Amino acid sequence: MPPVPRPAVGDPTSTDIWSLANMPILWVFAIGVFAVIFVQTFLYLRAARAAAPGIEMPQKEVKESFRAGAVASIGPSLAVVLVAIALLALFGTPAVLVRIGLIGSAATETASAGIASATMGAELGGGDYTQQVFAVAFMAMSLSGGMWMLCTLILTPILKRGSSTLSKRNPAAMALIPTAALLGAFSMLSIAEMPKSSVHLILVLTSAAVMGICLFLAKLLHAKWLKEWALGIAIILSLTVGYLIHTGS
């Protein structure tokens, strides 16, 4: 039996999206994004080391802060990995690598891709998910993520000028506003998850309890390492509880 010919790249009616999703040019873009991230990381690390003497921060504390940041990023990175795995079947490896390497929201951008597909009478990952639909959905997702970058580029200098003015007029308020903003943002994320189901509520309460216990023990035992690992421990234990609830139901 002769082999079935592989659909050509660019055939709008073909459902073989992998020949399009894994094009070399997309891999070049993905590698370029991560190259920029590595360069930025190196520049930020060098700038932090150079600025430390100006604020009388010992190099030992600088190294500890680097280590704490690296450890604390492990927990949130697990969520990114899970999202990336879920998106691989829809968009292919290069597109997912570009997506997770840039600022944005996977939920928002996937919703944008879903809306774009729906306007063409197709469903993401469905039988009518052709190369043409993939190209439009990928473009919609990219534009959605690009707007995050554009807004950050435009609004950051404006907000910086506002924060500088406020810090001169009321330093105490400027010290409180960033903390309040972070608490408000993470509180809203937690509150939005709680009403979804009893499992969501249990996991939010579990993660909060584990985090509180870790921070209490870190203070009681003078264990800095426990404070650094608290976020990762809370996420891993919450995932374990979620898995046990799911398998037990």
C-alpha cells in the first residue's frame, strides 16, 4: 500500500496543523524570545549587584535574595508547566514557548484564540481545526499577548512619574500602596477561585494554612530557608490534596 501523502504547509483546508505549528521560523522566534529573557536576567543581576553598595546591602544578603527569588519561583513555575502541557496539543511547541516566555495570561489568550476560532465556525482542537483556523487563532492569541507588552511599555513610565511625585509628597503612602496593591491582586485571585466548587475552597484554605504554618515555623525556628521554600511547599501540598480529592471522589 503506497504511503499517504502528507498535506502541504499552507493548505487552508488541511487539519494537519503540526506541519504549520512546527515551522522553523516559529522555532527561531521562540529561541529569540528566550535569548532576550536570558540577556535581561543577566543585566538585572548585574545591576542589582552594582546597586547594593549604594543602599548599604551586603553581598551576602544580595546572594540570599537571589536564592530566595529562585526558590520562590519554583512553585509558580509548576503552574506554568501544567498550562504549557495543556496548550501543546492546541498550538504546538514553538507557539507555547513564546507564550510562556512573555508577559500575559494563558486564560485570556486562549480565550482570544477560542473566540477567533468560533468566528470561523470551528473549535480549538476539534475536527474542523484546520491550518487556516490555527493561523487565525494563533494570530489572535499573539495580538492579545502583545497588547500586554504594549501597555507595559506605555504605562510603566507614566506610573513611574506618578510614583516619584507621590513618594516626594507622602513617602508613607508610597510605601503602603505597592503592598496594598499586591495584597488586593492576590486576594482577588483567591476569592475568584473559591466559589467555583467545594474543592477550590478546600485548596485555597489548604494553601493559606500551609503558607501560614511555614512562615510561623520559620519565625519560631529562625529558619530562613523555610521562608524561602514556603510558597513552593504550599503549592506542592495543595496539588497533592487536590489530587487525593479527585482520585477519592
